Amino acid sequence: MKRGQGRRKKIGDLIQRELSDLLYRELRDPRVGMVTVTSVDVSPDMSHALVYFTCLDAKQAEPAAQGLKRAAGFLRSSSRSASRCTACRSCASSTTSRSLAPIACRS
């Protein structure tokens, strides 16, 4: 592991856990049924994250991607408010508009 990537990995893991929980508990879109968040890549400055997911059924990948893109605003705001921490610059200042990058599919 390169120097300085430990923090990015921890924040990526936190985002992954939080998004998985949000998808399971709060998202009501029927297109996003059996979706698993597989990994999250965080940019070096921690301002963007690329979220990868898989679907149980390969035929459902495209509708699930559409459902996740439609719910992106809800997921951003919910994950931002749920994972506020003082260790991360992007979480510490509530006035900045840090957001997740577009969701990508690994199917």
C-alpha cells in the first residue's frame, strides 16, 4: 500500500458500509433490488468517490444503474449527513458541496 492511502481506504470502506445500509433500509426504488456495493474508490483529495456495484441478475444491471443514478441525490445527502466525522476535511465543513461521483457497474 502506498503511503497515505490508508485514510482513503478507511473512508472508502465507511462510504461503502453507509451506502449498503441506505440501499437496504431506505431506498424504495424497485429497480434497485438485489444490488451489492462491491467497492468505493476515493480520490486523493477525498472530494469524489467512485462507487462500484454488482447485481445478482445480470439482466437487472442496466435498470439498477438507472435507479441508482436517479437516487444519487438522496444517497449523497443521506450518506453525507450520516457519516459526519471530524477527521475528514470534506465532512468537517458543512458548507462545502462534496459529492459522490457517478455510480459505475461491475457486471
